[in-house]
Amino acid sequence: MKKAIIPALLTPFKNRKIDEDALRALVEYSIRKGVSGFYVCGSTGEAFMLRADDRKHIVEIVADQVKKRVDIIVQIGSIGTDLAVDLGRHALGVEGVSGLSSIPPYYYKFTGEEILHYYLDLAEELGTPMIPYNFPRLSGVTLTPDFISKLIEEKAIAGLKFTSENFYDLEKIKLSYPDLTVYNGLDEMYISGLAMGADGAIGSTFNFMADKFIRISDFFEEGRIEEARRLQSEANQVIEALFGVRCFMAAQKYMLDLIGIPFGDPQRPFMPLNGEEKSFLKKRCESLLAR
Ligand code: MN9
């Protein structure tokens, strides 16, 4: 099976409003590059900082532009179950949406049991299995192989977005459930994820480097590991530069400026880049993006 490369879409803003034209332009650009789908309203999309009506609007714009050419996974994660159900109902009503994903509910340090029930309730009330989003670094919660087993037993899971460097867990999950689609989430470690069984990846840097990651998948499939690693290192030089400025989110958006689809600044309180940071990124990344 071909490995899926799915950008976790960034959200463009102009005068603090969603920039519909830029979003449509990025969708078209990405489809031309050969992406397998879009992950909409994830952490990369700044979704937790958006009003619900804006999250819904983004889903509608993306679906209207995609016109069923590729998959659309909508991230509906919220601090409470009812808020997520509302977003999920909306997403399922939009033609072309193919899956629903969610981070675990956050801030209140919910217990494992509460988090399990969050996913079971979403699956039941929305009538569709979920794609949980395991991102311990930001969510503070690890969705363990045991936790995933419980969701499998309840038929409440359709896939897993695995944003963690614990590839031992990834391997355990794939060994027990080879048919469960597991997407690698840390772009800078994509070939490690592939080596441990990932079926593809959902990532933020695929907004501007999808082609590199598609080629990494192809090299890996053909057993050309050295070439895959060379490309991974090339992508990682860009990612390293993004980590080198104060705001990773703003840095990623600036990559789209360099490509010619300006995405504006992230939402407050994220900090915009200053001129010095922009010239640092331009110098480090421009030629690598073009390769
Ligand atoms: O899981 C992404 N996470 C965030 C997805 O955007 C917060 C990743 O693609 C990382 O941004 C990327 C850099 O660490 O791997």
C-alpha cells in the first residue's frame, strides 16, 4: 500500500480573519505535489485558538476546494466531549470529509478512564470510529498500546496519529493490529516511523515539503534507505532552522511566504517573526525548499 503523506494544514490569516484564497491556493498546490489527503484543524492549524464557527468554516472551504480528489480528516478535539461532538456532527455533514480525529481532552488532567470515555462517546454519538491523536509532548497524555487495545475492542478506532518518538509503542501497536492505519507525526523522524511500521504520515512541514516526504516514502518502499535518509536530512535542515527562531508556528507560515502563498502571522499570543528572523530563515531554507 502506498504510504500516505498528509499535510496538517496551517491556517492563513489576513487582518485577523481566515484568508480563504490562501487556503484554497495551498490545497491546490498540495494536490499538485501529490498529497494523499489533508488533516484539517489540528494543532498546526491553531484550531484550539479558533472559534468553533471558524473551525467549521475551514472544513467547508477545504472540502469545497478538494472536491473529493483526496481524503480529508478533521480534527475535532476539544476540552469537553459535547464541544467535540458539535464539531464532529458538522464535519460529517460536509461532503468529502473522510475521517474524524481528536487529541485527548486537555487542561483538567483528565484520568485515563475519562479520556477513554471521551473517545468511546465520540465514536458512539457520531456513529463513526475515531482517529486518536497521540501527542504526549503537547497534550501531556500518552495514548499507550493498552489504551489503543481498549478502543479496538470497542470498535471505536479507525486509525492513529502517532506524534511521539516512542517507536517501540508504535511497533507494538502495529504488531498487535497490522490493519490499523498508523500515521507517523514527527516529520523529522519519518523514516524511523516507517522502519517501525507506520503507514504514512500526517505532518505540519508537509505544507511546504510534501514532495520531499513523498520521495522519502518511495525510496523507503524500494529499499533505497541511504537515499531516503539523505532526503530526510535535507528536510531536517529546514526543520532545524524553524526551531531556531522564537515561534515555530510563525516560522512555518513564513515558509509559505517563500513559496509564494503568504499565510500571514499566527494568532495571538504567538509572536510574529522579526526581520532578522525572516532573513535567517530565508538564508537557511530557500534553496532547500526549491530542491
Ligand atoms: O504532529 C506536527 N506537530 C505540530 C504534527 O505541528 C505541533 C509535527 O508535524 C511537528 O510540527 C513537526 C516538527 O516537530 O514534526
